[in-house]
Amino acid sequence: MLLGSYFFYGWWDWRFLFLLIGVSALNFYLGIKISKSSSDKWSRIYLNIGLFQGIGGLVYFKYFNFFITSFKQSFAAFGMNLDIHTLNIILPLGISFFTFRTISYLVDVENGKTEACTDALTFFNYVSFFPSLLSGPIDKARDFIPQLEKKRVFKYETGVDGLKQILWGLFKKLVIADNCGRIVNQVFANFELMPSSSLWLGMFLYGVQLYTDFSGYSDMAIGISRLLGFDIYKNFDFPFFAQSIPEYWRKWHISLTSWLTEYVFTPLSFQFRKYGKLGVILAIIINFVICGIWHGANWTYVLYGFVHGLFFIPAILNDTFNKNRKTDLNRNFPTLTELFNILTTFIPVLFTFILFKSESVSQAFKYYAKMFSGNFLSAPVTVPIYVYGLILYFFLIEYKGRGQDYAIKNTFAKFPIVFRLLFYFFLITTIFLFSASEQQFIYFQF
């Protein structure tokens, strides 16, 4: 499995295998040294070395040129042009994901939440596990390493379940995300020349694309892992049906959200506890600014995270921060109250996705301005009618399947097998007939 993971990663660029192996070796060594340290001083030193390597690697590969450019622009604003040049740096695939794996491992060893792994083969597999190497989920060592250490026996039911989730992930990515992506790219590339109706449609379709692209990858990663006998993190829990912003973030990119909650928000909220709710607000804003920066070196991501942090303020002030609104999972359609809550959560999230998609803050604000500039009733960009039908079909299946690990886990479970086979055959046929032109997974850039 380790050789397969390295072949999988090296197929992109074999030179970066040395980075992946080096990171694995260093953190394997540091974990053992932390666990065997006779004093807190030395264990903290070893931890800081690991943190410096992990954060330093992200700063160099993802943010070095960003800092140089921002530094030059700040001086240029005062009429001073600095002769400083950016570097030609290639961003290693998956660096944000395997770096967060190693950081959480060392912190957990230091805090006694997990024991140091003493088997190199096991640890190297944990860092480079190929289904989740490029775009997550971000599994913690305390959850994944025990699965590597025990014997795995193939189970027919688990294998079938994994294949079903792979199928659903393929449908989401190839049929929904890639069809939306063709139209989204057209809208965002030419938004200044289009009526506002096209921009509103582009915003909606990008939200659908982003969710189905990323959750589709996660479904495939989880399904492949199940075929190999592993249970990895569930990364999405039907977030577009959330009824508040805090609930949305408990359902969106769950592995990253839980990682930041444990290693960033909780320590910060403890440090700021004397400030009461103001301290919680400050901690959540810092948490989400880091969440934004994690996605890439652009002020759009910083602002994206900051805005989502602000979205939490009403829930914190009203003490509804940790509460989910109750809903009947057996209901086929939402009530009017639920629909109102879903829309008042979904629409603000869609607006922040414009920041997520735009190349610069100025471009994002031009997009916002054009959305409200009139021409709303003009005919929007042409979208094939079957795309609307597929999106509607997708959301109906998702809503019916909410509360499960993935939407089609128990579809037609109470019906004869022929109904289930016809449903799977329909999905496979749809993939062959309606797959759009190939587009790279969005989260590969992170």
C-alpha cells in the first residue's frame, strides 16, 4: 500500500516524493523523541521543530510569493517601487492535507492523546495514504493508525458499501460538478459583459460545483478506503440543508473544521475566556481567518474566512452557537420554517463563494457590484435544460438521503434488489451520457 501511495503521488512529479518521504521520516523521529523525553522542556523543543517544519513548509511553498507581492504593493501605494522578485515555486499537491496530519500527530503525542508510532511502515502509510493524500479527509493519527496496526479482513457488505459511495462520488463530480463548471468558468471569465441575471446564476452554480466537486472526491476517497478495509473521516454531512451558519460548518469539510476546532479555536477560547463572549468571538474570527489562509495565498481567502467568522457573532450572542435545529429526517420535503432557515443560511454562504472563486478582492467586489447593477430580468447565460434537471434530481436524492453517511447508502433498501440494480444502472448510464469535459478537482490547488 505504501508503494502504491508513492507511485500514485510520484505520477504527478516524482521529485516531490523526496519531500513527502522526508516529512514522514522527520515527524516519525520527532514523535518517538517526544514520547521518550525525560523533561517537558525537551518534548516541547521536539514539538516546536515539527511545527516549524510543517508551518515553515506551508509558508515557503504556499505563501512566500504572496508575502513578497503584498510587501511590494504596500510600498507601491506610497510611490516606492521595490526591486524584489518572486520565486518560481511549484506547490506540492496535498501539502496542506499531509502537513495538518503530521502537526496533529505531534501535538497529540505531546498532550498524551495518542502514543507515538514506533513502526515506520505504519507511520509512513498514515502520512501518505493515497485515497486522502491529495484532498483529504484529514484523519487524525489516533483514529487511523490503530486501523493500520490491526489485521483487516475483507467483508462483502463493506465492499458493496464502498462501491456505492464511489459511484455516488463519480456522479457528483462528473455529472453535476463538471457540467456546472463549464458554465461557471464562462460566467466568471466574462462577468463584466454579462447581465446580472447570469452573475446570480453563476454564483448558484459555483456553489453547487464546489460542493459536488469536493464532496464527490471525499466520497470516492472514503469508498476506496472501505474497499481496503479502512474507515476514514466523513467529510460532509449534507451542509446545504443546514439551518444556521454554525450548523453549516459542522457539516462542511468536517475534517478541517474539527481539526481547527481542536487545535486552534479551543486553545484560543481558553486563553480568551476572561473576556466572555467577546473572547469567543475573537477566537472564532481568528480560527476562520486561519481557515481562509489555509486555502491559499490570496486576500480573497483571508476575507472569506473573516466574513464567516463574523457570521458566527449572532449565534454566539444568542447562545445558539452549539445547537442544531431539529428536523424530521423522514420528511420528503422541508417545512416552510425549515426552508426559510435553509435559504437564509445557503444564500449568505453562496455570496462568500464569490470571494472563494475570484482571483482578487477587487474582482470579487466588481462581481458583487455587477450583480446589483440591473438587467436582472435579461436572459441569463444559456444552460442546457438537462443540467437543471440533473441538479434538481441531485438535490432531491440528497435531501431524501440526509442523515446517512452518504445520500444513496440505503436507497431502495426496503425494495426488491431489482429496484436497487435499476437505480445504480441509471446512475452509471447518466455518468456515461452526461459527463462534461474533464476538469481538475478544485481542492487539488490547496
